Amino acid sequence: MIDRQIDFGEKNDFPIIIRSMCQSRADNIDNARRAIHEAVEIKLFCEGTSTLLISDRLVKVKAGDIVLINPYETHATIDPGETDTGRYHIFMISLDFFNTSELDLRNFFFKHRKSFRTLITDGEKISGLLKDAVTEYENKEEGFRTALKGDLLLAFTYLIREHISEVSHIIREDEMHIYAVVEPALRRIRDGYADDLTVDELARLCCISKEYFCRVFRRFTGKSTMEYLRSYRLQIADIALKTTDRSISDIAISCGFRDPNYFSRVYRKTYGCPPKAGRRRGIEDT
């Protein structure tokens, strides 16, 4: 689900959305539709806990944490238990929000190939600025846009100084046209990884020949279509093992592995241990 042009609900010269104290609505891991968009998304958690899936990385957050979702990073909230719910302030910030030579987010992400850390647990200064921004946005007193923009400009300054990621997941500008071609297939895999997907179906979704699809898909992902699908299913299954008490067979089948024995073999080959040990490792890490 790509949303390059977000309806920010404000005039075009103020492209930002802020919502306060949103309830974390966890999706079932089998049904989660993962969002993807060009805007920078920030979540400042105020209460409770939550478990997020961001670019296939499991992120556990608690009150006081800040989550940064960079442009074109897939993300969803998953449901590891009834008590795992949180409340947060959310910011959706267009890459053109600041529009200054001092802070050009488009150049930051796409030209300089930088991105922010996903989880910030030591961002007290940033948290304070974000809370001030929420207050300005909600009260809308005279000059609130200037004050809000100043809060966020300083917050992003701290982010750039202290919270740059060592690994960038941002799509390069020269990859955008390839991404546009294979995106329907990537979305189909994200939303229907448990289905009996075939290369022919995915190629048809992209409106290109099977031969060309296989070539550009490998160029973009570094894997064949079936290798990517199997890897994606394994990542979802690994998360389910670590965050639910469902049986291994049930998880395997729900993630698209029709043969639980085959699932156990490929899981062991990928993670170096059988699924039962992977589940135990997840419990020990909590």
C-alpha cells in the first residue's frame, strides 16, 4: 500500500499531520496490511507498550520511546498479547515540510543516502520538543505554525546530530523506476504471503512478461522471486514464534508453508536452530 501523496489535511504550504494519544491498534500477524509512504513518520509513545514490525525488524517499544519510520519503510503493529497496547503521539511529516537549504529532507534521504535510527530510547530533548509541537498544533494560537516548525526543526537537528542509522533502508533515486515496476508484486507478497503465490501471478500484477519480471525483481531485491517469498514467510513465522503461543505447525501453515516438516528444515537452515529453539530464544530475549 503505497501512499506517496498523503492528504495532510492542511494547506499545501504546511504539509504535516499530528494526532495525539492514539491507541495502538495491533493487527493479527496473519492479517496485517503494512503501510508504506514517502513521509517521515514519528511515534512518541506516552503510555503502555507495543510491538512493531518495521522493514522486517521486530521493534518492542515502551512509554518514553520514540520510533522513526523513514520514507518507504514498510511498517505495521502486531499483536503479541492482550496487554501489549500503547498510546502515542504520531507525526506525519512531508519531505518538503522544512524546504530550506539547511534542512532538505529529500537530499538527506535520497541524495546522501542517510536515514534515522528506528528506535530512540534516550531522546528526552526530542520528546520535549515533540510534546510542545503537539500542544501548538492542537491549540492553534496565533503564530502556532512558526512555533511548531521551530520545535520540529530543532528536533530534526538533534536527530541528525545524534540518531543517524548505520544502515540505510532508503530506496535510491536510481532504483525508484525499478521499485515502481515491482511494487505490485511486493505488495501482493506483503498482504498475501500465506497464499499459493506464483511467479506468473506476480508478473501479471506488474503487467510485464515473466522473464522481464524475474530479471528486475532480482535486480531490486537481490533474490529470485521464490527466494524472496520464502525469506519473507520465514521472517513472519519467526516473529510469530517469538510473540505468540500458537503451535509451530499452525504458524508454518498460516505463513504459507504447507508442510511443517519443510518449514522446520528451512527455518533451521536460515536461523541455525529448529523452530522450537527459536521460540525459546525469543522468550529469553524479552
